[in-house]
Amino acid sequence: MRIISVNTNGIRAAARKGFFDWLKKQKADVVCIQETKAQVHQLEDEVFHPQGYHCYYHDAVKKGYSGVAVFCRKKPKKVHMGIGMHDVDQEGRYIEVEFDKISVISLYMHSGSSSEERLALKFDFMQRFMPYLHKLRRKRREFVICGDWNIAHKQIDIKNWRSNQQNSGFLPEEREWFTKMIDEVGYVDAFRVVNQKAHEYTWWSNRGQAWANNTGWRIDYQIVTPKLKNTIKAASIYKEERFSDHAPLTIDYDFTLE
């Protein structure tokens, strides 16, 4: 089972940069996309509905903003468009595909870097999302939560950690929240199960020479329920081509969708 997660920062722009040509070669079973920045009626071209996949898009009401999607080879039993939080669903930040025993989620968590108002919205969502994560753990199924979480968890996950401790994405409160999700609620950072190396990033600012100098942040994750931990076989971040300011995260699991 191969799952890919990527923030495309505009799926139409990523398509022009060769994302779908690359995707054809990956043999992914499920693809989770964040920040599509498009409405479904703007994605009628067949390139946005890859052959062999069932494709589901959840748009933001605001045009050219946010939006998530999931492509899956096996047709899911159910598709949940949104999380049931009106403000979050208006921004198209959550979509879940449900199979017999496993659900896969594409999540685009808020960024708090643009203003104090957006940071407050991020903290508000985090406060509401933690009980939801507890709720998922009580269900008799496993979960893979893919997406751009907009939080670098530990110092190893960000190049310039010292100078970013007062910036959204690496604030102590954000990191503590993430730690609680792992240590107390019991979720697993799938990438770190098989890769403990430093300088493994998924996002680079478009400013300056961040990409060239690998001055990055690891803010894209596949977070799984604990029973899936032993099924994680391999993880990679694709950086040979650049489809957006994020890199695709691919994780191989030893389970099948039933």
C-alpha cells in the first residue's frame, strides 16, 4: 500500500510543472492533496482525474483558496466532505475516504504566519481538533491522516530552529500540541518510524535561497493510529523536481484496503 501526500499550492500550477506526469509513475494506491486552490468546475480536464483513480475534491467557498482532494484506486465505502465544523469546511480543509477497516484523511491545517487573526484561528481549530482526534481513536478502525499540518514538531524538523521559535509553525504551543497528539493520544508520525535523519524537509520558502540551501521545514506528515506502526515499511520525500513549495511525501505500508 503506497500513500502519497502533497501540498500542491495550486493544483493547476502543479499540473503545469509536471506533477501528474510524475504521479503516473508512482504506483500510488491513495494520493492526498492539499491546497488545490480551485473549484471542481475548473478541474474538468482529464488530467485532474487520473486514469485508474476515483477522485474526490472538497473545495473552499472562496475561489482560488485552500481545498483538499483524495485520489484512490479502490472505491471507498464512504466519502466525508468536511469535518463538520462550519468555518473549517467553508475553507475546504478536510476530506476523508472510508474503507472497511481503514480511513484515509487529507488535512490542510491553518497557517498562522500571515496575521495574528489567522494564528488565533489556527489555535482555535487545534483546540477543537484534539477532541476529534480522541474521538477517532475510539472508533473500531485505523486512520492515516495525511496532510500539511503547518507545524514543525521538533528541532530536527526545521533548519533554523533557534530563529523561528517565535514564528507560527514552530511556536512552543504548537509543538506541545503536536507532542500531546503523539505521546498522550497515541498517534504515530509514520515518517519517523523509518527515518530518523536530520535535514529531511517538505517545505521551503520561496524567498531567498531556501530551496538551494535546503533551509526547510518538515510540516507535511502522515499521522497514523498505533496499530499501523508496524506496517510502515519505507518513507521518502521527492525533491528531484519541484511542483510547488512543498515536496511529495510517499510512505509504503504493509497492508491492503479491504
